[in-house]
Amino acid sequence: MNLLRLALVFGKIGAVVFGGGFVMIPFIQREVVQHYGWLTQQQFVDAIALGQITPGPILISATFIGYTVQGLTGAVVATLAVFLPSFLMTALAARQLARLRRNPRIAGFLRGVLPAVVAMLLMAAITIGRATLWSDWRLLLLALAALVLLVRFKVDAVYVVVGAGVTGFLIER
Amino acid sequence: MSDSPAAVRPVSVAGLPRLTQVMLKVGATGFGMGMVGVLQQEVVTRRSWLTQEEFADGLALANLLPGPIAVDVAVYVGYRLRGWIGATLCLLALLVPAFVIMLRLTIAYLHYGQVPQLHGAFKGLNAAVVALVLSVAYRIGKSSLKSTAQAALAAVALVAAFLHANLIVLVLACGLAGALFLSSRPKTVTP
């Protein structure tokens, strides 16, 4: 029963991640952590961090979550389910490309969706930050430094994640 | 659905084994959006399977559709070159390296994640994830919050999200609002 639910939850998320893999974060947090309680907040954040240092798509965090919920089968089911919607839509739309791009309704749809995506990402950042960083000014500073490196200096996310992990390790020692 | 999508072939023909091999390489060496760069290099520059314009079309399509951009582009490439089989193989080959590595990391994490010595490292990762999410919000916001209406939509969505609105409904509702009120007017009179 869990497998079916896993497939449904991840299929649903896979169908609405407009704007790239990162957009899954608020959805997964809401569904997997808050609604079903399959992962703790900490495991969820770690899943994202591991997805970041793994080559391939960020959405591969689904593998982590699936495995944690239901072992190897869960990992396979969650991973396939999360990629299936975009796979189908892309292959089906590949022939209609010119028409889709000229369709003003689709452009309008995205113009409406992306502000919502920004809002949800902000909410996710605030929720994760409040749960994990608020109690320690050093971690807040680390997050700020990471943000500056990412936005201002366009440093690759992989290095930022690994660097932050090492820094955290050194701070705690 | 009878005519082959591979009817228009640019310069060279992509065999299925080679296509799979290339996608395995992209999946093993590219990180997140970085995969798009590796993919382009392989498919356009090195092998001339698609022209630069065709590849750019795929990228534009990926931006219209849900899903990770790089995965969408890979599926597009596979479909353009070899139809449904190509698309399926591309998706699976792209995912296999990440899946295997992630699985090993997960098992290691479930084993050693509670080791107290690693506590600090995970706290550091928390900080990085918060920064990453904010940076993506900034990047998408910079390109998508271009009008007062869009900024207002974002503000409303933020409040709704904090009030525990269903996020999927929220995204689709905002999309619908966009389709109704933010569609660019075509030059001809709308019917």
C-alpha cells in the first residue's frame, strides 16, 4: 500500500515541478515530511544535500526518500514516478514545440506559475532555516556566505555544499 | 503517430547503443543544470546529432514543461533522434549513474548519519541547502517577477503557502490566473 502511495505522491510532485528540479523542495517538504511523516525534517534536508553532491538531476533525492520509506523497491518506484510525468509531457510535446511556444495561454500560465514557485521556495527556505539554523548564529553566517557565493560569485552548487559540510564539521569539533 | 520523428536528421545518425552511452556519461559527469552543458557538448558539438538551433528548441521546451530542465532536454534529444525508444533509453541511462550513487549514499547515510562526529557536517549542509533554495528563488524571481501583477501574485502565494494551502492547487491556480490575465496579447484580435 505504501508503494502505491509513494508512486502517487512522487508522480504528483513530478507533474508540477515547473522551473526545474529544485522546485520539488517545498512540495516534498509538505507531502513527505509534514503530511505523511515519512522523513524527519533533518533527513529531508540531508536528502537534498546528498542530491546536490550526486551527479545527475537534483530530483534524484527521490531515490533517498523512496529507499528510506520502502527499501530498494521504494527507491525504484519513487525515482521512476517522479520523472515519469515530465518524460511523458516532453516526448509528447516535442512534436508540438512550435505551436506550444507561440501559444500565449501557455506563456501566461508560466507567468502565473513562476511567482508562486518563488513564493513556495521562500517558504521552504524559511521553514528549513527556522528549524535548523535559527539557534546558531554561526550557521546563519555560513548560510549567508553560501548565498553570496552562489548568487554573487556564481560558484557551483556542488562546491558550496561540500564546503559548507566541511565548515560545519570544523565548527563543531 | 506514424511518421518518424527522426525523419529530419541533421548531420550524423545516432545509434541506440551510442545514445545510451552518451547519456550515461552525461548523467555521471553533470551536476544538476550542469548536465545541460555536458549534453550540448556531446550532442551538438562532438557528435552533430542535432544542430544548435534544435538543441535550443529543446531547452525552450524544457522551460515550458515541468520537470528538471536537463532531464527534459535529454528526453527531447532522445525523442528527436530515435522516437519513444530513444526517449526512454535516454531517461533511464541519464538516471542510472545518479540512482546508483544516491542509493549507496543513502545506505551509508542510514548507517553512519547518526555518528555524533558528523553532526557538524550535517548542520553545515543545512546552511548550504537554505542558501541554495534562496538562490534558486532569487534566480527565478529575477526573471519572472517583472510586473506588479506578478509580484502581487507571489505575495498572495506566499501568504497562502504559510496558511497551509495545498501547494499543488496553489501552483495550478496561479497558472490559471496567469493564463487568464497575463497572456500576452497576440497582434491579431483575439477570437
